[in-house]
Amino acid sequence: MSVVIFPSAPVITSPTNTCNSAFTLPTVDPVGDFTVEFSIDGGTYSATPAVPTTPGCHTVTARYVLAADCGTTLAGAVGSDPCGESNEVSVVIFPSAPVIAAPSNTCNSAFALPTVDPVGDFTVEFSIDGGTYSATPTVPTTPGCHTVTARYVLASDCGTTLAGAGGDGLMSTPIVPSGAPTINEVLFNASVETGSTYGEGWEIAGTPGTDIGCFYFTDGDFVVQIPSGTTIPADGFYVIGSTSSNSSWSGNIDLLLTSTGVIPNLTNGGEYLAMFNGNNGFVDGVSWGSPSSSNTPAITSAPSVAAVGSGCPVLPSFAMIQSNVIANAGSINIAAVGSLGDELSIELSGDVTGSWQASAAPGATTNTMGSTNSPMPPAATPCGASNEVKCIDLPIRTSTHCANEYL
């Protein structure tokens, strides 16, 4: 006969508030024969719940469940109160600081406050001329140069974080890919494509620290191999490019193709790129456009030039590499993307995962080579006060017109 003595419900403390990124689950002491599960925002309990990144007030509870059957008491069983669910704690994910544009100048009248996108669970407040923040500030009509900043503040209490709290001092967590090495982005139409000089390149994404030494790439014309001992950098991205690559992303290059003596030229109209590991096993591949027969994986030509990674074993023969591509043609992904302009790229919609798409062009860039493809901020960004903008309330010269010298 078997019997279970359930542990008392865990007592948990609130996680630290975050800025536009997932919070850390509370620490729960382990108890033999039991698994710790969490519920976020009243959702299903899980030992590995998906922690949200959506700004707002979130709640967390925890419980112990039986790890394996004990007689007639099955795995997953939960004790009854006071051995069931923990206390509930709350945590705030603050939104990134708003980015605002300067209001239009006015003539002896109040200016319009900048537009700020609403975020659930938060209120927008403004500070004018360095004054107190308010959701409904008094906009001056006094002629002169005025400054405005904005911020998000919590609309109502969230556990021990009170209404009116802002995210000052918090920074978002940069997005870092996780998963097996994957071709994450390919830039096949560079702004420099003349003679034997090409500015094209591609990006691998995966869990930082993953060994990619001696991985090699081919398009049926060339082979480029990564040096032995290379691992995916801490940011999760490994970029291959040349000294002719555009300055908008060349600073992110990890392997400089020009220095290898092989400068690949990826066909704009259609081609493929395949990746193999150091043991000649197929890893990943993508094709795009409308390739000619020799640029099609299933009937590819054999490469004719190779840049061997330092410290790596001898590459297979070009004929063997050709055979490897043909044998794995059915596993090469197809990017259903049409022609692209200079410095645009094809990329996975989510790093390592997702579908192939034209580059999302965040900010002022035309590709995301060396950074995340996700719409989330690719690097640490602050919460709290926005940028400061200025506008001018002009004095009048007559009863109806502002002086031309001020306009």
C-alpha cells in the first residue's frame, strides 16, 4: 500500500519588474518526489510555462504536484489546502519609453500634445518645460520655446507596485536566439556587385556558444567554410560578409569573405544556399526566386572554388558536395519572395523559426544582418521618460497674424 504526504503549499515572492521583456519566475524550494508548476495570469499550470513579454500587470502562483505515480495516486496529483496552490504574487512588465515627435509650432496659442500609442494597464503622462508629469497637463500659451516629454505609468495597483509607478531605470533584455544553428537571413542583392567584388552575405542564428566550427556553405559555385573552434557569439548571430558589404551591417561581420580569397556572388534572380556541418551532414538550406537549372538544388552544378576553414579536415570533393546537395534538395526551404532591391534580404520571420519573408526593415535599415528579425527591440532599450521635443509659441505682431520673422 502506498500513501502520499503532500508538502505545504509554497510561499513565493514577487519577481522583479521588467522593461519590455519576460520576468523571472519566483524561486521555489525543491521537494523530493514532487515537481514545481507555475500558473501565469490564471492560466494552465506547467513546469515550463511561457513567460509573457507583453507590457502589463501579470500574476503568478505555484504549486507542488506528484512527479510519478504513488500507488493509486497518479503523477500530477495536487494536495488540498493548505498543501495546494501558493499565494498569488504580481509583477509589472513596463513598456519601452515612448518616442514622440515635436508638436507643430503655434501662434500665441496652446500647442497640441504629441501623440503617444496607448498601452493596456498604463496611462500616458506629459511633462512640459520640466514640470510635474500629468495625464492632463496645462499647456502654456506663453510665447517662447517649450519642451515636452512623455512617459507611461501604471494605471492601477499591481501587487506591491502602486498606481503611478513608472519604469524609470529599467532596461529591456536584448533578444537572443535559441535553437540549433539555422540560416536566418540571406542578402543576395548587394549595393556592390561589380567584376569580382561583391558585398553579399548571410547570417546564422542559434543558441550562443553552439559549436559551428568547420560548418560549410555552398550554392553550387563556391564553398565557404567556417574556421575550426568557432562558436555562435553571445548575441546569437554569426554573420558572413565581405569588405565590400554595406556599412549599415558590415560592422556585424564575423567571417570576412574577402580575407578567405573567395568572394561569393549569390544570384539575385534565384539560387540556393545550403549549410553542412563539419561531418558533412546537411544542416539547413534556403532557395529563392526563379533559379536556373544549375542553380536548383535538385540538379545543381558542382562548386569550383573553396575557402577552407583553418584547422578543419579536408573538405569532400566538389563532386561529393554536389551529391550531398542533390540528396538533400527536398529539405531545402523555399522562400516565396520576389525580386528585392539593393541591401534588402530574405529572413526568417522569427529568429531560427518562422517563415521566410522579405526583410522587415526596422528603423532606417533595409535588413537585419547581425540582429534579430523579431519585431521586438533587438537591443536593450529603456523604460521611463521619452525623448524630449521642443516647439515654439510665437508672439503676435497684429491682432490676427504672427510676425513673419518668427515663422
